[in-house]
Amino acid sequence: MQPETQLVSDEELAGEAQAGSLSDFEELVHRYEGRIFRFLANSLRNQADAQEVTQETFVTAYLNLGKFDLQRSFATWLFTIARRKCIDRHRTARPDGTGEMPELTDLNDPSLLLVQREAEQQLWKTARRTLPELQFEALWLKYAEEMSVEEIARVLCRTKIHVKVLLFRARTRLGRELKPGWLQNGSVSNMGHCLRPAVVAGEKVGK
């Protein structure tokens, strides 16, 4: 049987936190800290930076709880904050202020592995190495975080059509990069099975 706190939605906890409950906000931190860290670690240079920006994300979220619309998804709101914090970190790190995302430099760190099986690990490594930053973020949010296209659009500040195009291009490009045998019958449409192994296939990319 799951703990009682798991039966409470994120939005309900956020509502209690808005009313002043620190313990409910701490529960939200507990639920999302690891997920936010892994999302940020794919773009930041090292774990220390990812951990620091993770903490900044939750501080910002706490200070702005009053602005959160309880009719919206808390996860989408929080990941939007995290992405903006990540962009800010790159801007302050680069003298030209372009905020360009660097390539991930430590893909073999066990704490950053996205999945357990070797094929799944290789697929995400290939994605990180070959895809443009925005395509990779869209792919991560779709499969690692199981967000809908609408939620991804909010996080990335793009239209739903743009997100669908990003996902299509990402899967097509990965299909070209992967060695024969990675995808059943060479079909790009089967990529979701590898990217999201813990979820029963049924939700098509672009939904």
C-alpha cells in the first residue's frame, strides 16, 4: 500500500503550500528533486552546477507559489522554472551572454543514466550527442517525464505544432544514427519503446 502522501495530487499539495504549509512543499521537493536534477544535468557541465540550479529552482518555486494556478499542472510549471534557471546559468557562464547549451561531458556517470538496460542507455547517449538542444529537451520531457505535447509546449515556450515537429525530427534523426538492430524492422515509430521502457506503449508521439 502506498503512503497516504502519494494519494494527494501535486496540485493539492501546492494549494496547501500556498496556504502556508511548509511540510506540503517539502513533499513536493521530495517528489521532484531527483527528476529536476536529472533534467538539468543533461545540459549543465557538472553535477555540482546541476545540484545548485536544482536548489535555485525550488527556492524560486517557493517564493512564487502564490502565482501558481492550481488548475494547471505543477510539474509543467516547475520544469519551466528549471529550464529558465538553466538558461540563466549558461548566460552568466558565457561572456557573450548567448546562453548556448554545451554538450554533456559526463555521460557515463551512474547517477545520470536514464535507464537500466544497455540498449536504452546507448539510445539516450546517442540522443544527447547528436540532437540539437531543443529537440533533446522535447524528447526528454516526452519520454523521461511522460509529458503531453501541450505540457512540453508550455515548458519550452513553443506552440504544440512546433513541439510535434521537434519530436518528429528528433526521432527521424535518431533513426538515422542508430545501428541496424536497435529498432525493430528499422522503424522509427518503435523508438518510444526504448525511450520509455517503463510505460506500456499506446500513446503516440505527437498526441
